[in-house]
Amino acid sequence: MPTPEPRSGGSAHPDGLEAPRRYWAVAAILIGILFTSLDMTMVNVALPTIARDLGIDPGLVVWLVIAYSLVVVITLLPFSVISERIGSQRMYALGVLVCMCSAIACALSTTFVGLLASRICQALGTSMLMCLFGGLVRNTYPMRMMGFGISLNSLAVGSTMVIGPSIGAFILQYAHWRWIFIAYIPLCVIAALGARFLPDMPRIKRPFDWTSCILNVLTLGLFISGLDMLVHKPWQALVFLLVAGACAAMLVRRSWDQTAPLVPIDLLRIKPVAFAVGASACSFAAQMSSFVALPFYYLNVVNYSYSDVGILLGVWSFGTAAMAPLSGLLSDRFRVAVLCGIGAASMAAGLGWIAALPVDADFTWYAAAMLMGGVGFGFFQSPNNRALLTGGPRRRSGAAGALQATTRVFGQSLGTALVAIAFNVSGAHGATLAIVVAALCAVGALAVNVVRYFSPVPDSEL
């Protein structure tokens, strides 16, 4: 395939990129998704090994994950605004460079402080890339292929979630944990070579709103920290949540009349986007709370082995990855509310089925219930993401992509906090209660789609 000459950016691409440039742009996007997703799955497997090698407490090493997630969520929206000013190609190249340099720093770190600082830098690079993916998809594919493009991204994420832990375990079996970070470097180099083929989305020439940026960081940072402390430090958590609420109110008031605010209030006023955000938050809360609670349930209640638990979680991930392309293709032909409603109902039914099964039920019944939940989650994601990314104006596609990523991380943080509360409230039955809570979150996503279906908004995306 001949290498195309990239066009100079600066304007929107009304119906995507022309082939063959589109193929190179898609490859660059998928490689970026691949190494950012691997970054968030492989390191989790290495935490016990890192703790032992550096001689630190296991409770301390989890901050490699907590700090990483926190930095990503509080910087997604600010980076999306910066990308609208400097261009998506430059932001992508900068994000890849930061990821590569920080991966090298992680591999060379000999102390926990150094490794933590390097992981924070790596989170900044990941956030620079994640804030772009949604907008890049909208400006890369023609509208007739939008569902396919979104489903391809979902398939990449789902596949990485399945193979990431296995790749991490394979590396740890035969090499030092530092090789987990070294393995990112070739992918970063390849991704950097593809940056010039990406669409350069329309730029906005306005001063950066530092006040909104600070309020955004305080709102999300204090809210997620408050959720994490809710069980063990309830009064301190309450203070954090109240301050987060006050910052959120000031942020909304400040952003209300702005044309292109840092927090995309203008997009949330569009009903298709608002419905998609609400449904996405509920679905990711359901997915994360179930994935945190199910290992405890299968190990401590059903008394399965670790290998059995791995198989069951893999069944869910397989169902999600397999269903994403189909739901993406269907989203080009059917109403989003119908497809997402079916997906949310399937996820709720699968989780409810798991909670209702007797502990001595056959393994295949649990596998079938997990498959139903995973298929439902996969069937839900592509159509809902399509509605979120295409519901607003094309000039705000970068902000829509950042809103999508922020909603996902917010929902996952909420799901984790709900599991902690369930374990604290119910004690020995905490895992069962957490699965019920996950099912209720999926029901919440279903309810949003029922309202979306009967919405009077004359929009084909509903």
C-alpha cells in the first residue's frame, strides 16, 4: 500500500479522510489505543512483584494505579481544550513522546518515589491521547462508516482488556517487571510515525481558562478521593464531597454562557449527548463494580479456584469484544435507544442471574450468565458512543471525545466506591450485595434508554 502524503491540518474533514490516508490514520489511532489500554491492564498484574522487589507495603504499591487513574481523569478535559488550540496532530505526537519517555523512566526507576513520579508522567501522556480518540474517529471516518469506526475502537479496547493481563503475566514469568514498561517503547515509536496522517481538527483561538481548569481538577479530584475514603474516613470524605460539589457549582455557573467551555456544558445541553453521558456513567459503574466484586464472590462464596475465576472473567470480556463490531454496524441502521436498551437489559439480566444462582450451581450456568452480561455490555457501548460523539457539532468533536473518556473513568470510580460501601455495610455478604448493586446500575442505564426512546427530541440518533 503506497504511503500517502498527509495534508496540512487546520480544518475539519466534513466526511472523513480519503483512502489511503484514512487507513494510516486508523492504524495510528488503534496503536495509540493499544498501548494506552495495555498500560492500564499489564501494570496491575505486576503490582505484587513490584512491591516485593522494591521492599514496600502492598497497600502502598496500589498508589501506582490510584495516582495514575486520578491524574488521567482530572486532566482529560483540560487537555482536550489544549488540543483544540494546538491541533490534534501535535497533541497526539506530544502524548506519545511523554508516554515513551515516562515508560523509559519507569523501567529505570530504583525507588518507589521515582516509579510513582514516572507513572504520574505516564498518566499525563495517556490523558493527552485519550482526550483525542473520540474526536479523531469522527473526523477520520465518513459518516456512513461511523458505527464501524467506533466498534473497531471498542473491539481494540475489549481485546486489550482480555489479553493485557495475560501478556503481563507472560512477561513476569520470563523477565523482570521492568520489561512491562520497556515493551511499550516500540509501540510508541510506531505510533509517533503515524501522527502526521491523523486529521487535524478545527482549532479554537481563545485564551486558556485557567480558573475553569483549577475548578475542574478540584471537582473531580476531591470527588473521587472522597468516594475512596467514604468507608474508612466518612467525615473527611463528606468534607471532600461537599467541597467538590461547591467547586462543581462554580464551574457550571462559569461555563454556562461560554461558547466552547472547558467543561462541555454546551454539549450536555444537547439531549442526545446528555442521554448518552447518563447511560454511559451507569453502564461503566455496573461493569466496574461487577468486575471488582465478582472475584470475591467466586472465590469466597462459590469457592472456585483462581483459574476458574480467570475463565469466567474472560468469558465476559470475550462477549464484550465479540459483540462490539456487530452493535457498531447495527448503530448505523437502528435507533440508539433500542440497541442500548437491549444491551443494558442483557447486562442487568446477566448480573441478576449470577446473584440468583445457588452457590452449588454448575460452572456452565455461571459462564452463561457472564456471557450474557458481557454481550450486553458490548452491545451497549458502540451505539451509545456513536450518539455521544456525533450528537454535537463537528467543531466540538474533541470536547465530545474527552467527555466520553471522562464519563467512563467517572463511572468506573463510582462503581468501585459502591463496591466498597457494599462490603462495609453487608460484611460477609458484601460480594453478593455488590453484584446486586451492579445489576441496579445496569437497570439505571436501561431506564435512561427508556426515557431516551420516548424523548420528544426530533433526532435520529435517539
